[in-house]
Amino acid sequence: MDVLRPTLITVNGRIYRKNPVEMSTHRLEEDEDFYIPDADTYMDETCEVLEIEETGRGFRLAFDIPSAFFSYIIGKKGQTKQRIERETRTHIQIPRMGQEGDIVITGPDKKGLTSAKTRIDVMVDSARQRQQFTHFVSIPIISKDVQNGFQDFKLDVLRECHGDRGVEESIFQNPAKLHLTLGTLVLLNAKEVTKAKELLTECEEEIIRLQDIADSIVAKFVSSGLMQKDYERVKLHCTVMNTLFRKDPAAGGVHGSQNSPAEKGMKGRESFDAMSILSKFEDFKLGVHHVDTVHISQRYSTGSDGYYACSASIKLP
């Protein structure tokens, strides 16, 4: 790790440095034992207002965490959970594996509850970064003009680059799913999907130009913890060819052609030679599209209109 540029993670609006952890590549999720800072590292520092309830025996804090993260909080043979309880003088109740529900922390003082909650938040954020994304924020680019231009592009590439390694129909995007990607999301239960919908709705009031729209939306999702920040500014792009389309029909690729990879004995992720394509089509224009909608799109899905299933959307002026 570069000590001058450490990896940073954002939890509830607060930024923490992520320390390196040595992990075996063959361990199961429930065997993972995340790094937990010394007892005084986080103390009771938090940017969120915690709804801590006073009871006859002390204090109680309940909050929602997707069940996919329970194994990370419990740790191997319960060691991670036990260590948090011991160092914060709390008791942590976690629903049974596979069941959704609140995690409940109880203890004699608010400081211990806040410290335990912060540690769990940091572990969940670290675990979230290792999950496959389930949704993505997108801008559909599916006007007839662009779709027709894309079809012309595909036919020209297949004709002029015929014989180039790996260039075939199956690696082209489905024209009904052309889009600009703003960022990816890991939404693991209904509450997180609802939270993402609310965040997108809030973005309607912050509309300026396209790059600013993208940056503003991503910044809001990053600060919520539902999205990871990859670049200083969003790199707007539209994927038209990808070898992943060969083996994933739901991703939007064209399948079932006579030259499919299965019939040719090709590997699903075999690369292709794009040198000629970049040289011959660097100035190719797909067409004009009026950007009017931003979606939270569900990965591996298809809606009634042929585009990805939409979890939420906002209209742009």
C-alpha cells in the first residue's frame, strides 16, 4: 500500500483509511476475518444520528443490514462478532443466516453501541466492495436514429473486419440495450433498492449539463455507501462490443447465430482483435439522441420494452 495515497472508504459520510489485510484466496465467506481497529480507533465518532433507545437494562440499537453480510460480521466460528462484543462491551443479535431482519446491539452505554455499529459499518463496506454488482445507474441511448446507426456500424464491422480474430456477431450489444453507464450498485435487499430510488429522485433537482448530471448522481450514491468511486469524474461511455456478450444472453448480446462460440469451440471470454475496427471506424457516428431519462437498471434483466428492467427512473428536461 502506498502510505501517501492509502485506500479510502466512505461510511455514512465519513472517510476512513482501509488497512491492508492478508487473505487466503480459498477461504469461504464465513471464514473471513476482517481487520478490526483497536478499541479506541473509532470511539463514538459517527456522522449519522443513531436511534439509540434507552431500556430498563441499558441501551438498544436496531438497524438493517442485508443478510448477505451476516457471515462477515459473525466471522469464523463467531470470532469476529465475539471480539466486537468483548471490546465494546455489547451484545449483538443477528438474524439466522438467509433471513432478513434488523441487527440489534444492546449494552450498558451509548458509546459502546456506537463503536460496535461503526465497526460493523466498516466491515459491511469492505464486504460490499467484493460483491458482484446487481444494478447500475444508466442513461438509455435507444432512439431509432442511434439504433439504426448501430446496426449499420455492426454490419460494416462484420463485413470489413471479417476474418479478424474474435470479431463476430455475438460480441455486439443488443441495440435495445444501448446505454451510458454512470456507475454500478450492490443492492442486496428491498430496503436498499428503496434507498437507491429515493437517492435518484433527489437528483432531479440537481440537473445541469450531462457531465455534471453524471458527476452529481454518482457523488450522491457514493456518499450513501451504495456505490464505489472509481474516478474523479464519471467516464461516460456506451459499450457496443464486449466478449462477455458471448456467454451471457441477459447482458444484451446477440446470440444464436450460425457462428456462435459454442459451435466454433471458442472460449466464452476469448479476446478479439480491435485494431482494424479502431482504425476504420474511429469517426463513426451512431446518430443523435436526446437524453431524457436516468435509470436504475437491474443487471441480467430485460423489461417489456427490450431495455433492462427499471427499478427507478427520473426524467431530465
